[in-house]
Amino acid sequence: MRGTFDGVLPVRRRVRKAAPVPTAHAPLCIALIGSSGAGVTALAGKLVAHRPDITWLDTSNSTSLALMPCLVASDGVLVVMSASQGLDSHIFDLWESVAHLPTTVVVTHLDQPRADLDESAAIVRRVLGFDVLIPYLPIHDEDNQLAGFLDVLGDVIHVQELDGPHDLPTDDEHRALTEGYRDDVIDLLVAESADDEVVASLLAGDGVETSRLQTWLYDGIRAARIHVVLGCALDTSRGDIGLDLIAACVAHATPTWTDHDTPVLMTLDGDPTEPLKQTATSVALVLGNDEQGSIVRVLAGTVGDGQDMVAVIGVEEQTYVFTLMTGGSASAGDIVHITPELAAGATLCDPACPVTVVSGGPHLS
């Protein structure tokens, strides 16, 4: 993969970019993991404000959420690393637990001196052992300050200015400098698509529509066959740079909970059991605790006020009646608060079918 383009941003032909529209589909749940000093909590807070229709789980040590339950119950993962610090062994140790999920690497502090998105991607390749794509190349202004990103596939520049985000069309200079990199990205996407008709078309010298390339990119991320590296810089003199691209990628390339089966389950005797479908008997997982009680995600079925449930914590079993603090019912994929307060990782299930979620077990497709 060729190095990233780091050019000077033109300041003409500005087009005001519309604010992102919240999606209407079932809510997404994204876990954020990262090295100390990478700014996981700051990024999570910004994403919550930017896309409140998506649940962003900050699993850093500063929160009440437990790491492994959040990973088990999430639809996707953001691996957060600092451009100045790289990845540590903590992320490497967790990788097998998240590799089955759509996983995107977010490089923070890209506005710092000597920050290099391409070098960060090289560290990811070396430490985690897989190739990655950089769909948005950093671009700087005349003062050598990070100003935005050039969309390799979309042939447009996303720039953050004092009055908000804008889209700028590229010119011949940009296209000439990024042509080789774009060809590399297209080659990988075509290989991943396994579309014989398109491959034959490319061999014949024909092109591929941008919309189709972007669809392949999102499909590859959703299936965990492709991993991308996205950059960002928060609270710069221009504002937050790259935040909208991260949120858009997550929204387009992450399946909702109802699009896949529940995690690996086992009986209280330790025997494996068939994965429960979304409409099956009720199962939920405790992700952590806060001042409102236990934070749980419903994995299958529904839970509601006054419903009898069994809390399975390790090999112990306790029967109780709990009440959702939302005052209603919740379906598969929803995240709600319940009382009483339970240990993170506890499985809540129907008393007639007591099971426990295997910690770190992958979703079954």
C-alpha cells in the first residue's frame, strides 16, 4: 500500500455539508477500547453528542462498564490509539475477542507534531497482524495544520472550518497525487467482493462506480473481512476533525443486534447449548453499574416491568423480580437500566431456561 497523501488544502468552492441525519433502524452498540492516553473517554463523549442514536460504550478504566461483557454484547468495536503512542500489549491481548466483530481503528491526536496516519497503520499491521485500509487521507492547510481528510473513493475533501464542516471537490492535482493509492484500495475491494463480473470488467479496462466501491467497503467492514484506520483530532482551533467520518462509517458498516445470533451460551452444567434466536426466550447481559442500577443489554426475547428472571453469576443462581427503570419493555438489542444492582457479566434469563453467556464468546453467524 502506498503512503498517504498529505497535501495543501485549496480554500475555494466551498459547499456547506448537511448535518448527519439520525438513522431510523434498531440502535447500534459500539464498544470503545484503547491504550491509556489515547483519549478514549474524550472520543466517546464527542461521539455521544454527535450521534446520540448510537450507543457508545466507553470501556476505559474511568467508567463503570466492564470490558468483556461490553465486547460480548456489542455490534462493533472502535480500537482507539494515539498517533504519538501507538498500540500497547493490552490491545493485542484483546484482539481475539473482537476480531469477529466489525472493528475500526481510530487514530487520535492527528494534529500533533510528527503525527503520521500511515505510520500508525503500519503499527497496526505489525502488532495485530492484518492489513488495513485508509479510506480518508489527512490533508493540511497552508499553515501545515490538519484541516480535514480527502475521501479516496468519493473524490471529495471533507474539511472542518470555524463555521462547521464542508465538502470540497478535488482538483487534478489531488487526483494525480492519490491515483496510485486509490488503485491499491480498489484492487483490495475488488478482491474482497468476489464479484466475477466486475473483475472481468476491470481486466477489460472498465472502471467501477464509486457507489459500488463504497458499498463493498462497508460490506467488507460489516463482515469483519476489511479493517480500516480513521484519523481524528478533537478540540482543534477548527473544531473536531474527523468525528463525522468515524460516526458515518460506524452507522453504515455495523450490523444491528437483530442481524446476527446471540453469543455462545451454555447451561448451568457447563454444556454448550444452541444459540438463542432474537425472538426466543429472554436473555440479557449486565454490562456494568452506575448510580441508576445495572446497565444491561437484551440479547434475545424481551424483558419488562415485574418480569421474573434468573441472575446467573458464575455457577450461582438467584431468582428475583426486577423492574426496568425505563418503565416499559425492552427488546433484543436495547440497552436499559434495571434494579437491583448486579455484578458485571451476570446473565439474566428466563427461569424456565437458565443459561449463561460465555465470556468473550463470539457471535455466531
